Amino acid sequence: EQQYADLDKAAVERMVRHSARLAEQQDTLSALIGDQFDLLAEADFIRKLAQDELITTIHIDRALKAKQERTGRVYDKLFEQMLDGTVLLETTGTAIGKINGLTVMSLGDTSFGSPARITASVYPGSKGIVDIEREVALGQAIHSKGVMILSGFLGNRYAQKFPLAISAHIAMEQSYGYVDGDSASMAELICLISALIHSPIDQSFAITGSVNQYGEAQAIGGVNEKIEGFFRLCNARGLTGKQGVIIPAANQRNLVLHDDVLKAVEAGEFHIYCVRHVDEAIHLLLDREPGIADAEGNFPEGSVNGEIIKRLEAIARMTDPSRKDGESPEDDASVK
């Protein structure tokens, strides 16, 4: 009907892959037929300029690249600021209380991934976990929900024998617009743990994923754009062979990545880790054993989880000096 030229076999496969990417599922085609015809129209125009008989992957890829150049100017400017140090973001080394999160920004009908630094500070007190984005009215409802879940996780897992008495502040640094979604909650949790026990996080990684009150990693959206955004930054700075992205295992079926990312992964220059629980992410980011609880709920000495309990218990004693080591709230005369 549109009088486009025929596609060769490779071009048909390329369009199928593009359709799966629009649907964000490897085994599903997108119903956004109009977007795909727009792509074919531009690919056919490029074919005519080249005086080729059939539409090939070369024409389709050039059309996709042209659209990216037209709509990606805002991200290109942000990317330049990351490279020149205006936006603080590390892709090597370690840091305490700092982690690379992953966000998705939308502009018209185009989305692109952008890494973002998340920081946390922890000190004795009774304020609980304060979401700075929410306090200044930049954090939307779902993002605030994700932060509040962190309190439930910490209390349920670590504070069964003493009160959870900490003050903590979490922020997405150099973010000046509205923040929504809970896909940063796993990053925020590990950043909080790092600040709590003063254990450094490997900045070679970026992480995305939602977490529930039991520490299970939950699927998020925009996983392809998020991975490609961090890869672009690492590639521009120089791949070290250690850099990578941590995503929920439930998002594995959503991966339809660009060829440059796939080639780097196949060559071992960039890595994609799929995790089912926050403990797996802790092991990767802190390079330490998280520790598995025994039948009585005690974690091994020297493990990350064991150190978290020791630190939270010490903070609880600071806020209530009358409580002795190992004494539960029920033993307190005032509670009785």
C-alpha cells in the first residue's frame, strides 16, 4: 500500500528485532504498527538515495541512527557533562555511601537511559529513612513507596531483637526534575547499607531494580535503555573489563540490546548480571559475602548481614543507653 521496496531476509529479521524492542519482550511483537511504518518510510527513502533495489539492514540502521540524532540532543548535552565532570559519576574505583543508579528519560517518542549517582548518609537518631526527593516535593508517589519499603526490609530482617533507631537521608544527586518509579529502590538499599557499615561500593557497576520488604529483586521498565546509557559512558571513558550492570533476573526476557553492547559482552569487556535477591547484588557491589542466617536467625561473624545487625544494635544502644548488649526491648523495665 505504501509502495515501499521489498525487504531482504536480514532486514525482515532486523524489523522483527526492532518490534520486540518496542514491546520490551524477546518473544513478543509490538502493536505500534505506525512507528514501524515510519521507520520503513525513512529506510526506503535512504534506499532510494543509494539507488538500491531492496531495503537492507544498512538502510534500517541508518534510519534508526538518524532518528536518534534528531531526538537525542538533550541527552548528548547531559552525556558531555558526565564526561567533563560537571555531573559527578564514577565508573572506576570504590566509594562509601555512593552508588550508580540507572534512570530513563523520555523526550517525545524517544527514551534514553542515563546513569545517576545516589548517595546515602546514616547516623543515630529516630527520624528513620528520609527521602530527600519527597521532602522537597520532587519525589512522586511510587518513588516514595520504594523508599518506605526499605524501612520494612531493615526492620524485618535485622531489628527483631532491638528497635530500629536510625536516621538516614537518601538522595538522587544533581537531579532537578521530578523523580518517579521504584526502580532505584535496590540501589538505594545497598547505598544505605554501605553508609551504615562503612563498606565501599565498587563504582564499576550500575544497578537497577525494585526490591520488596523481603529483599527480592523485582522487574522494572526501560531495562535496555538503562544498560545502554551506562555502557555508553563506560565505553567513552574506556572499558576496563570489570564494568557492568546489575538487573533483576525477571528482566532477562526483556533484553533486546544494541549490537555494540552485545559485542562488548561477548568479548568480556562489559557484563550484565541478573540477580534474584539483594544479597546477590551486595556480593557483587561490596565484594563481600552477605552471609546466610542459621536456624536461629543469626548471621556469620564478619559477613555483611552480621555487621549490619551489630551496627544497628550499637546505634540502638546509643539512643537508649540503659539497654545492655543483647538485651531485647521486652527486657526493659519501662516496657514491662
